[in-house]
Amino acid sequence: MRLGTIILSLLILAGCNSFTQRKGDTLHIAFAGPMSGEGAAAGKFMSQAIQLYLDEINKKGGIKGKTIILDIYDDQNDCQDQANQVSKAKQVANQIVEKNKALAVIGHWYSTCSITGGEIYKKYKIPAFTPGSEDIKVTQNNEWYFRNIYNIRAPGQFLANYVKKVFNQDTVTIIHETADYGSYLAKVFEETSRKLG
């Protein structure tokens, strides 16, 4: 079960000893994702799935008798700092750190948001696990960020091979978004296409 793997991995990464040393009867995991705006359906789906899994753990006595609480943060898939305004992803990551409750973070959804939040989680040594960010830069040079899905390199290579070998095309035009996901996918696609001639 993918969700179970994420949660179990986070609990192990956070360190079982820290669970027993925490005061109180609860343990907190943060979820950071789009709960409103574009992408809200994905955020709600993920947070509900996580909560269902945690409910099952809590019904069985939690972890060493401690109930696991899911704290939900809405980053609205807003990842880019604008003039005089910090992105929601950065605000959310800072809120998680400031509240100092979360043993670990599940999120973000967009790669750019994960990269932005990841800088903060790395600085404060909070393990984070993305359920959807595929850009290689999310986990590259960040020993505190993890994923259990492929990175975008494989689909970029696959698409280039498909265009060449199935569509028998020798020339292509690449149109892509400028966010980290789209620009990296385009880069891998172009590199592979050139190797294929």
C-alpha cells in the first residue's frame, strides 16, 4: 500500500525514540498540499486517504499508545515568490516549523512547492515525503526529502523514444510550462531526442 509505505517510512525516519520521549498522548504529522484553488481535488483526496490510514492505526492503539494527529496545511500549489510576497508553500513550511509539532511532513504536490518547502525542512531537519513531486531536484542534495514514485527522467525518456520509434518522427517542436516539472521534462525529452537523432 503506497500510503502506508509513506507513513511508515516517515515514522521510521522521524525516529522511534523521539516518539516515546515526546510529552503528551499525541504525535503529529503535517500534510502540505492544495486544499483550495487549482488542484484542491488532489489535496482533498490525499489528505482524506492519509486520515483514513491514520484512523486505522489509531483504532489499534496508535504508536506506543500515542494517537497520531494529521495537521493539514493549504499551500494552494502556490510555489513561486512574487515581488514583496512569499509563496504559500514557503509560508506553510515555515508554519510547520514554527508550530514545532510535526515529526514529519507529507507533501507537497507540485515539484516547485516541494523544492521550496524542502529547503526549510532540510534546514530544520524534518523528514518530508512527497506523494506526487517528480522533479529530480526535489530529493537531489536534500537528505531530508524522500519520494516513493519515479522521478520525471523516466517519462521524458519514454516520450522521446515513443515519438521516434512509434510515430516515426525525426523532428519535433517542444512546448512546455516554465515550472520545474515541465521545464525538466522538456530538458530530458530534448536530450533523449537528440541522442535518438
